[in-house]
Amino acid sequence: MILPALWQGLWQAFNSLGIMVGATCNGALQDRFGRKYMFAVAGIVAASAAALAFVSGDMSTVDVRRGVLLLSKFVLGIGMGIVMSTCQTYVAEISPARLRTILLGLYPFLICVGQMIAVSVVFSGVMDFSKSAFRIPFAGQWAFSGFAVIVTLIVPESPIHLASKQKDEQARRSLQRLHGSSTDVAPLLHLIQTTIEQERSQSTDLNQIGYTECFKSTDLRRTRIVALLNTLQQLIGVSLVANSTYFFIMSGMNPTQSLTINQIGVGLSMVGTFISWFIMARFGRRVTILTGFAVAVLIFIAMGVAGFFPHDPKALKFIGVAVLLVALTSNLSVGSAYPIVSAEIPSVRLRAKTLGLGFFVNAFMSWVLNFTVPYMFTADQGNLGGKTGFVFAATCIIGFTFSWLEIPETKDISYAHIDYLFKKGTRTRTFKKEVRAINGLARNGDP
């Protein structure tokens, strides 16, 4: 049975729309109710979406079944938007500067783990057309939804959130849980309080912090950088990788072969993400992102050249290898670095809202590219085939240029120092030099 392109587009669009709604609303919800409680909210929303998907196959007509699945995609997107933005905010606020690379880097790594689980579950039933084979992937989502609820019961609330609400004693206890009972957390709490007060002094409204604050003064620059960072994955070609299964099938592979290559790609992505932690720790975020784009340009140009030989089996194999290399390159660089820098750039008081806006941009760009890319290479539309590589070589050049102009180096810089550099109007390419100049300031125990 062939799924109509309209429904495929609607499912993808409504999932992205849900992410945009969930992430944007979550910024205000986190600031009001706290970080950790939003994990439970996300889990409950996602469990509801899984239930809708699970029963969609029991509906009376095909269109009703597809409509219920469409609703589940939207609801799941809301849950995804909430949990993704909460994870990034929470981890950014509890991580010491020197551990942010690894702790924030777990985010893209675990997404790769989730993709591997999903592909493996689908692969195990690729030739099974029974109702149970349809339901098993949806039922599996309940386990992860339940885990999100359990996390709420285990983890302490963000000390930065508590301090911003003047709950200093609770913030101290949270820091004690995070750093151990033998650690003197008083200096840590003092630095958090000082940073928050300094940022509040820049606000035009001390009582209400709305989304409009993200577009004022130096926060406008920070919001712009976060928005850019959340477009980089699409510029480096992750949408082509995401559509690789369909791309390979259109190129003549059977579903089993295409899913096998997809699994290999996800496995390479996991390895690349793990290695990227050491690359970023050694060379920094900015260099890692720029190098990733430079390498990806070369891969895409080579893929485009291979596209001029559509009937050559060797050229087809090379295109398949090129897609895998793009996946590896992305996760060695942009795919692993952008969520880290996105979490480091916003001001403390606006982090939840800025990251919510970032995920809005991410979901929107993901939908636009995932919707348009299949039209580039399918035979009855653009029919570019491997020559699609030239399109993404151009987007990589765009990504490299804007990254060079906008994205500063934030490796091992405390949030207090990042605030100082933005308020000073430090040029993008001189962040690292400025940090060396103020290295006399205390760096131990930064929030």
C-alpha cells in the first residue's frame, strides 16, 4: 500500500508544528513552574500521543485512521518540544563550565541512541504487515514517557531557577545534592545570585520577563545566534540524511537494504557524537563547526559529480557512502556542537525562553527542508538524484559564512563571563582573546 504524499507531508508538518508549540510555550512554563516538573508534563503528553497512535488502527475508515494518527503526531510534537527544550535548559544550568561539553553533548548522543532503537524496532518488523507490527513501535513509546515522569521524582530542581525565584535555601540544598555534601556551595550560590542580579539590572521590567526581552539590547544578538545555531543542522544536510531511506529506495535499493544502510548511518552518528566531545574539548566549538562545514562542502561536491553518472553502480554506491559520510561529519561537528553553544549563549534569566524560540526555529526549518528535499531528488519532480549534493554544498557555504560572522567561542567560559562579553559588545572572533584578558576573574564554581 502506497501512502499518499499529502498525508506524509501532513504527518511531518503537524509533528513539527507540535514541537514549535511545545517549545515556545515551554519557555514561560519553565520559568513559572520550574524545570524538573516539565519533564513529567512532557512524559504525560507523549504518553497520550502514543495512546492515540496505538488505537488509530482500530478506526472505521482509512481517512479516520490517518486523521487520528495525524492528531497523535501533533500531540507528540508538543511533548517533544517540551522535553527537548527542558533538557537543554536544565543541563545547561547544572553543568560546570568544564563539563558542559560532555553533559550537553549527551543530548545529541542520546538522540542518536533513540534513532537506533527506533530504526531497529521498525527493521525487525519491516516485512510484517500485521496489526501488532503496526502497534509495537507506538507501544514502546510508553516506556520512555514513563521514564520522563520518573526523572521528575529523582532529580533536584535547577538551583538557578530557584535562586531566580528568591528561594535561596532551596537553591542551596539543590546545589548540595548536585555537588555532594562535602562541598562548600556558598560561593556557587553567591555567584548565581550575583549573575541573576546583574542581569535583572539590565531589564526594563523587573517584575515581568516576557519573550519581548529576548529581542532587546544585547539579548537580541544572543537570540539571533541561537536562532542561527538551530538552522545549522539543516544547512549541513541533515534533512538529506533523514530522507536517506526514501532516497536509496528511489535509487533502486529494496527496503531492507535501505534500512540496513540507515542503521549504519545512525551507528556512525553515535560514534561521531562521542568523538566530537574530545574534538570540542581540544579545539573549541567554533573551530569544530567551521571545520565540519568545510569538510561537508567537499563531500557534497563529490556527491554532485557522481550524480552525473546515474546508471553507474559504482557512482550509486559512492552516493550512498557520501550520505553516510555527511551523517558522520555532521555529528562530529555541527550536530554535536550546536545544542551545546545554543545552551551557553542565552542570558541566565532568559535561557528557557531563548531556547524555546531556538527549538521553534529548529522545528520550522526541519519541516521546510524535509518537505522540499524529496522534491529535489524524486524522478517525477526535480530528478536531481546525486546532483542534490550541489544544492547542499551551497547551503554549507552559507552555513560556514554565517557561523564565521556570528558564532563566538564559548568553551570553558563561565556564564558570568559570557554575560560580560556580550554586554561589552565583544566581536565574535575576539571572544577567546577577551577571556584570556579577564582570566584573573574567578572561574571556579561558575553556574
